[in-house]
Amino acid sequence: MADTEPARRRAVAGEAWSDVEKSAMREAARERKRSTKLSPEEERAAGEAEVQAKIAEMPGPERDMAQRLHAMVAVTAPNLVPRTYYGMPAWAKDGKVICFFQPASKFKVRYSTFGFQPDARLDDGTMWPAAFALLGLSDADEATLADLVRRAAG
């Protein structure tokens, strides 16, 4: 119950967004503005630099996970372009985010998340994976995500 208490207090006080959420929205606006002014080569280079900078800011265990995930995506789906998404590492195709890594520390939650956006098209019947909670990243976990990234980048 303690995890929902700050949100409840914000709602009672009439505040819709936390400072962290407002910061993420400002980052997203900056990202959209930047991407409209660059060539594809410049976009890839700028995105790579931004992703590396965001990874470098993360606490140790999250940084290690993010580095492994970034390397895995680069090898598995070299056509995806690194970029940031609400200030988090992400990978895009044709300007649309396909997958992203949300570190637990970003929103002060229990686990990190590796997620897929709707353009990933991982459809498989009436239910398919859209995000995975990560407390760590085993070799088997990485292989599972690599298979999904490969399909999503298709």
C-alpha cells in the first residue's frame, strides 16, 4: 500500500503528474524536436550518443543490464536506430520506437522493464508479450528478448 501513497497524495492535492513524469515528458518533447532536424546518419549518431549517455547515468546493476541489452539489439537488429524515448534507451524503425529499456530507478519502482511498442507487431493470436519485468538479465533472458527483438525488427 505504501507504493501507491505518493500517487494518492498527488491526486488529493490536484497534481496530475509527478516531477519525474513531468521531466520525462519534457525529454520526449525535446527528442521529437531534435529528430525532425537530422539526416538519417546524423539521427543514428546522435541517438547512439544519447543512449550511451543515459546508460552511463544509471546505477551499476541497471547500467550493466542496459549495456547488455543495447549490445544485443545492435547485433540482433542492426536496422533499428538507437534513440531515447522519454529519456530512456530505445530502438526505432522508420522513426517509430519498437522497443525500449526503462530502468527501475527512472520511476523509483521495483523492477526495470524491457518493452515493445505497438509497431513491434509481435502479434501471436489474441495475446503476446508487450513488456518484461527485469530484476536481472540471465543468458536465457537475453536470448528470449533477442528472439523477440529479431521478430519485432522484421
